Amino acid sequence: VEVRRLGGVRMPVEVRVEFADGTVKNETWDGQYRWTRFRYVGQPAVRRAVVDPQRKLALDVNPANNSWVEENGQARRAARKWSARWMFWLQNLLELQTVLT
């Protein structure tokens, strides 16, 4: 599992990794370098990885890019990606309307 920091803020984050057999492993990354890699040798395939699963980081500008899910089919991944982006912008628009009124 490779985790990348896209912004300039360096802070520790939690990473939850779920495997094909249902086991879950929680990792902590200090965030000092641009990326890190977690290797799991001799374990089942990784099915999902989530950065900041409890959404503790208020500075995260784009929470829609915090997870990766092993899915069958490219169309399904694209639909989830665009629906998450649409909901993110809708939420920001509604918050802006609340602030302005």
C-alpha cells in the first residue's frame, strides 16, 4: 500500500488496511516525507486502504481522495470517484450559501 501526501502540511495520519480475509491492520504514518509504502508479505490481498478513517484531520482539503477500494470494473470506480467529487462540491456550495445568508 502506497500513501502519498499531496499538500504541504506534514502531520501524522492513520491508515486502515483491510485484507481479503476480513482482517484489518491499522498503521500510523508520520507524514514527513512525500510518500511511504506499507508492505504485507505472506498475507491475503489488500482489498481496501483508507487514510484518516475517523476523519480527524480538519485541514484535509479533498477528503474524497483518502481511500482506495479494490473493485471489479473500471466504470464502477469512475462512477464512485465522480459521485464523491460531486457531493464534495455540493456540500461546499451549501456551506457557502449558509455563510452568505
